[in-house]
Amino acid sequence: MIELNNRSDCLRYIYMAAAVLAVVVMMSCSGTKYVPDGSYLLKTVKVKTDDKEFDAAKVSQYVHQRGNSRWFSLFKIPLGIYSLSGSDTTKWINRTLRNIGESPVLYDSLQAQLTSDDLLTAMQNMGYMNARVKHLVRAKGKKATAEYQLLPGEPYVIRSMTYDIKDDTIAHLLGQDTTILRLRSGSPFTINGLEQERGRITSYLLDRGYYRFHKEFIRFEADTMRDSRLVDLTMHLNRYREKNDTPETDHPRYVVRSIHYTSPDSATIHIKRNVLENATAFEPGSWYSSAAVQRTYHNFSRLQALKYSGIRFAEDEDSSYVDCTIQYGMNKPSTISFQPEGTNTAGDLGAAASLTYENRNIFHGSEALSVRVRGAFEAITGLEGYQNENYMEYGVESKLTFPRFVVPFLSHVARRNFNATSELSFSYNLQNRPEFHRRVLSAGWRYRWQKPRSNIAYKWDALDLNFIHMPWISPTFKHDYLDSVSNRNAILRYNYEDLMIMRSGFGLTYNNGSYMVRANVETAGNLLAAVGAMAGFKKNDHDQRTLFNIAFAQYVKGDFDYTRVMNIDEHNSIVFHAGVGIAYPYGNSTVLPFEKRYFSGGANSVRGWSVRGLGPGKFKGHDGAIDFINQTGDMKLDLNFEYRTHLFWKFNGAFFIDGGNIWTLRDYRDQPGGQFKVDEFYKQIAVAYGLGVRLNFDYFILRFDMGMKAIDPAYDTSREHYPVTHPNLSRDFSFHFAVGMPF
């Protein structure tokens, strides 16, 4: 993420963009420039009904022709851009405007008739057999509005339901599971309902050995009475017939007799057989299952050592057995990559480079080992009183990932029922700055797992250990910020001391595409505190127990996020997001470690403020050198609304309103006004608004957001507290560049 501080350049570009946008909006109002005589620009399309029991939105997807796309569902900017082009397409400017823009959508009577027919069919499929559709066209000048009035009538209802299943074994199976046959007397009679019943029965049987079953063996017979909405329905499930001229038999039910693994790379197996067997969701002696085959494909795709996989079944003509052959291809076992990069921190230029080695099959079980070595150098300017003015960083990070649970006493069934990974990590980072030298040693053991076809994913950080060592602090920095009475800051000082963090945490994520819920909780220091109390660990000058002469942090932290996506149409959507977090230091700690504290502002929070520029509470920073420490807290609230729209090509736009802030749980002297109070916190919620542009390349998204402060809790006067009515661009504007969506 990058924050741009050159506001004059940003504002100049904003004014230019606003001027261009104003011209395009005006041009979009005269979008009939390229509408031929005798034709009409399709202005709007409406699907309406007076029946309060029927939701017209359910069938609006069957409209074949819609008007020109609108930005934010309001402005026909693409049509306006197209209208700016001239008729001479040999000129590049005209071709460019036409490619970026959108040609006028002309009303087509044939498309309108197809829409009416499909709307009628859709209503009949929903059980409205006597439905009708009225199509109206209102033309004015060169523009036309199309309206489809839906007259669904009364829906049909199943009066009686009869099942005629001619295969006794299948009849017995379906009778055992009452969740499969769902059509009942009193159920709505709909074509969609009949198809769902067929699909449910077919999937059920395909998962229980019926390798050759398909839904064409199932048919429905409906008997309707004259002048009645009641239907007598019979479902027929016919016996098996291989060909039209062969006799009928019971449906064959197949058992998997054998499973063979082959690779075209060579005659030897490059990966342990037990890994392949664990990834196979069925085994010899089990009934054939279509769902198990799909799970096997998914499991094999998760093995990084494999490039592809294929599953084939061969029937034994003289028995009810199938033999399975699973063919797989291997990836290259190892790769080495080099990545140079440039850095720019507050105007200080530098360079960095990283070398990464990755082995995808180090123990022949598709275990992935990666080792990354990174070095960075930055020339720091503007510092006075420091001997060395350069920044150097060296680091090594290694990670070993197992594509399964690595835990003792776990049953074979449990291993197969979850898609799991286990990860062991180790890293060491060395930083030498003019102000201080810092060393960070980290190690961790983590699990990630999810059930197949489940929307819930779990993670457990069983152990995450961090040692932070400060071998040297510049006397100038120590005097000015840590020891000086006027600048003494407990939060600042705590983050420049040796510290140990031993934490564990658990989290889950639910995501069904429309909304996502994420919850995490973690604790640190409890085990060390219990052992330290019994073993009598020594205490330092701050009355903290230490291990190896290093104090350890103790806290509990919880986070909750909710995101809801509502699609208006194929070009427009609305997203709501709410996030809340709270962390409490106790026992061996009075202050949270800096890495665990919350901050507000920036590209993923309240976008009218720069990163760590908001809060806590109504605290107002005054010393930019150390405010990045002071503007952190123990609680966080984020509330976001975002309207997203497609612009053109790969460009998308957004209008957003953000709210939130951070607070401290304790009343720290260096953060006046930052403590959370039930009767005051709602008055300290900051609000921002703005526009964003996103460049979507499918595999990654570049995001540019421009935010303005609307309510600033750091000020008390009306003029400064409500910048939405008294905006000051140099004070209230923030520009953000980031990769990926904010939520």
C-alpha cells in the first residue's frame, strides 16, 4: 500500500477527471447521435407485476435485451464516451473512444418477442400454468421504453403424489432416506421442482453404486382436472435397459474391485503410495460413488507435486465390479526464482532482492519446502545526530507444508474426510537502522482444514513463537524518545525492549459467495505465566516475569468480520462490511505488543485518513515522529459501504462510505481522549466518503481510492468536526494505492 503526500498533483488530476466526467455526462444525455432514423434507443426495460405474491425479480434474468449499461446504475457514461467519437473510424481517437465506450442499444422487436416467450415459460415452470405476459413499448423521439407486465394467475398445487419405482432395491434405498423424495401433497407443482427431484434421486443413486444410472430413467406423469389447479402426480422410475432391443433388468450396482495408480513419466512411482491412497476418497470393496470421484479429483489437485490427474473405470462384463485406474503426472520437483525490487519509504530510495528455492515433493509425499533469502538496503536522509544513516535488512524464511494432518492417533477416516494442511515455519530477520538494531526470530506450527463441499474453513495456530531482541539503540534516539522526561512514552518504550511472544489461536471462515463471516481468537503467555509462577521465573525492573532474561507478553485477542455482497445486476453490486476487534493485555503485560495493536485509516479501513492516522478515540496527533506508536489501540470498529460498478474494459469503479475508529481499554497518559467509554464512543466514530478505481486483471486487482473526511472526532469545533460541510482538500483528502479489494 502507498500513501501519496503530494496533494497538489493529486488535486490537479482530480479536477481534470471531474471536468472530463462532466463532459461525458452531458454527452450521455444526447446518446441518440448514432441512432438511425426509424430506430429507437432502448432507454429502459421494466419487468412488473401487480400480483403481490409474485416476485418479478425472479424472472428478470430472462430479459434478452437491456438498455445501455450505467455507472452506479445512474449514468450512461459508456454510451456518452461512444457518442464523443466521430464518424471517421480511420482516426485512432474515434476508434479508441468507440472501443472504450458502448454503442447504443437499439430496440429489437424480435428480442422483445423472445423475452416475452421466455418470461412466460419461466412462470409456467414455476407452476403458473395460466400465466400471461403483456409487452408494451412507449416511444418518444428516438428513445423507447420497454415494459413487460406479468400476469401469473394462480399457481398449481400437487393434490396427490404417487411413486412408481419398478426396481425393488432402489425402492428400498429411497424409502430409507426420507430427505430424497421431497414432493408431497400440497407442494407447489413446478417444472423446477420436478427437475430438482430427478437430480436429487440421480445423485443419490450415483453415490451408492449405480454407475450407469441417469435421470432419463425417471419421468413424471401429471393429471390435471378441468377448471382446477390441483394436480395428481406420479413419478415413474423405470428398470434398466442397456439398448432399445435388450430386455429390462434391475439397475446394476457396482463395487470398486481394485485401484491402480500409474504415471507416464516412468515405471517407478515418484510419490509415496499411501499419499495417493489417502487422497483417494474411495477404496476397494466400496460402492462406486460419483461424489467420491469428484472429491478425489479435488484432493489430487491439492497435491503440489502433481501436475494433473485422470480417473477411469472399467466394468467387468461378467460381474458387478469396476476396476479403477488413476493416472497422474508429476510437476518439476524444485524451482529457484530471483526477484529484485525497488523501495521508497517516505522519500528514501533503496533496493531489495530475494532468492527463493521451492521443492514440491521433498519427502516424496507432496510436502512443499520453500526457503527465501532477502536483503534490502535504503539510504536514509534527513536524520541528525546519528552516526550511520543507512538502513540494512537481511532475512531468511523457510516453510514446510504437509498436504494432510500431521498429528498422532488420527483415524484414517478423519484424514480422508478433511482437506487439511500442516505447516512448520521458521524465520530470522535482522534490521539495522540509524536509530536501532532489531532481531526477530520466529517459529510456528499451524493447521488448516476444510470439509469437502463445505463453506466453512478452519485454522489453528498451535504454536507461534517470536523472540524480539534489541541489541543496540542509538543514544540520540534513546535520549530523545525513550528516556527524556518530556517525551517519555510507555507504549513507545515497551516496543523497543526485548520481548517474547508465545501465542496460539483458532479461527474459522464461512463464505458462500454472498456473505462471509470470519472469526479469530488468540491468546499469548498463559502457559509461560503458569509455568513461571510454579518455577519462580525471575522478574525484571518492570515486575515482569522473564524467560532467558526476556519478558514475555500476555494477552487475549478476538476479531470478527462480516461482509455481505448484493448483486444488483451484472455490472453493479453493493457490499456491506463490518469488523470489530478487541485485545486485552493482562498478567505479565500492561501494553499490547505493537504488532498486535489495532490501527485505523488507510486503504482497508476508514479511507479519509492515511495509515495509522486516525484515533484512538478523539486523540489528535501532534508529533509526527512518534504518532505511529500513539495512534494505535486495543479496540477497533470498521463499518463500510461500497457501491461497485463496471466502467469499461478491465476498469471498475466504486463509491464508498467508511466509518470507524480505534480505542484503548486503559487510560494511557500519552493518548488523551483515546479510552473507550460506553457513553461516548459513538460520538467518536469517524466517517469518510470517496471514489475508487480498480483495474481488474483477474489474477490480481490494482486499486486506487480517493477518500475525504466527513466527520473528524479529533476536533470539537463544528467547522473542523464536520469537514463534509467545510472541506479542506489539503487537510481532509487521502489517496491510497493497494493490491486487492478492501474487503
